[in-house]
Amino acid sequence: MHYDIFNGDADGIISLIQLRLNEPKQSTLVTGVKRNIQLLADIDANASDTLTVLDISMEKNSKALNALLEKGVKTFYVDHHRAGDIPESEHLTAMIDLDANTCTALIIDQYLKGKYRSWAICAAYGDNMIASAEKLADQAGYDATQKEQLKELGTLINYNGYGAAISDLHFDPAELYRLLLKYESPFDVIADPQSPYIKLQAAYQEDLNNALAIPAQYKSDLLSIFELPDQPWSRRISGVYGNLLANQQPDSAFAVLTQNAQNNYLVSLRAPLNNKQGAGDICSQFESGGGRAAAAGINQLPKNELNHFIELVEAHYKK
């Protein structure tokens, strides 16, 4: 049996699309909402099985990964998040790049020598790697309209991944992957009126309008914080809204807080676009936090720790 294990956001989904367009393969799909990254813990594989793991932190899955490798499970692992100690095993092929300007789909793009470049660019836009996406789009000869189309679709796929549970999402990420795999390029998705594009486009705009109506809860030269209510639309828009804010003011950090059922905050933190570092390190200081240099989050931030979070962010970017 082969398992395809991937993050439920644009980067994870599109990374797998590139691989399976290149090498179709029957597989068991293992994914979830974007924040569900400890996906290897649910894998019951043995030495006759194989794994492809995309866009989930090796550090957060180290215990399960080591157990699988010890059983002889051949694993192909590609990611750009905190990796921790990469196991030395003949059963592991790891392509890990922590550069703040790359994402898993761009690593796959290099691996496939640009065979599905339009999909890789779409993923980079969706993961808010705007400069990297623009550079590749220019090299590919795309005009302004084409670049905007790739950016919009990438953003919409990414938007679909945010939520506390699959029930918050418009599409289960596994189903969205299956639907998108039918298309050779993102432009084919946009051209098809029956594709997921139209539904996601309308839903995104409605959720974004709700978010834009809420003023900043906290604002300084270094950080702005927006607090959203405990609602499905808030959970869906939180990460993509953080990206939008970061692009509007590239010298400031942004945090979008969403109240949850435990009366804590779900936190999406974006480092300043002009200083894309530190977000993962900051969020990792909290028990349920993690991420990468430019974008990170905390699943459960007690409200009485918000001031401490603000102090950490401002101290970091004041350097």
C-alpha cells in the first residue's frame, strides 16, 4: 500500500498534484485541516508499504517517523518547516529546505525540473511566497492577468484549508485534491465553470468582507492584532486574512486571533514581509505553537498569555 500524506493547504495539495500528474499512483490519502500537521501518528504501515509526506513539519512528526523507518517503511519526505534532527536511515529520502522564500511545491518543482510550473507558481502565491511566485511567473512569460489568476486560485485553495475541523471547510482537502488533479494546469481549473473555483471564489469574498468590518484590537509600529469571533467564517479566513494584511504593510507583523470553544485564541502570526524570519521561533515558545520563519501559529493561546505574546513579537522585531 502507498500513502500520500499532505497538508490540507495550497502548498500541500498542489505539491501532491505535481507528483501525481507526473507519476499517477493508487494511494491512501491522509490529510486534514491546515493546522492538523501530526499526520504520521495515524499511519499503520509496515515494510511492504511506502509513504510520500508533503508540507508537514518533520520535527512535529519525528516520533512517528522514526517508528515507521525502524519498521522499514520507505518514505519520501518533502517540506520547508522546522525539521529538527533529520533521521539517518536508508529508508528515508528527505528534501528539506528551510529558506523563507520557498515552499514545498517549489521544492517539488525543482525535483520535477519545472514540468508543472504553473501549478508550482499557483502554490507559491497561495502560500504567500509572492516574490518567488512573481519571479517564476515572469520567467514563464505570464502576463499580469495570468499572474492574477494564479494568485487568486492559490489563495482560494489555501483559504479552504483553514478551520478547526473538516466541517468548517467548503471542501475536504482530500476531495479538493481529487477534483483538482483532473486538470493539467490551474488555468484549466479557472476555465471550467464546474470546477471548485467558482464556489470558493464566492465563499472567500463573503468571509473576507466579514473580517474587513472588524477594526484592529491592538496596533503599534511593529505589530497589529485583529480579533475574530468564534465562528466558522472566522476560522476559514484567519490565515489568508493574515497574508492579505502582511502584503498591505510589509514592515509590520500581523496576528489574527480567533476565539475558540475553549475560550482561548487560535493565532495566525505573519512576520513582516520585509523581514521574513522569527514567526516560527516565536510561536514555538508556546505549547501548541509552531510554523516557519515567515508564517506560524498557535492552536491554543490562553487569553491571559496574550500580553506575553505581544511582548515576544515586539521584542523580536525591535532588534
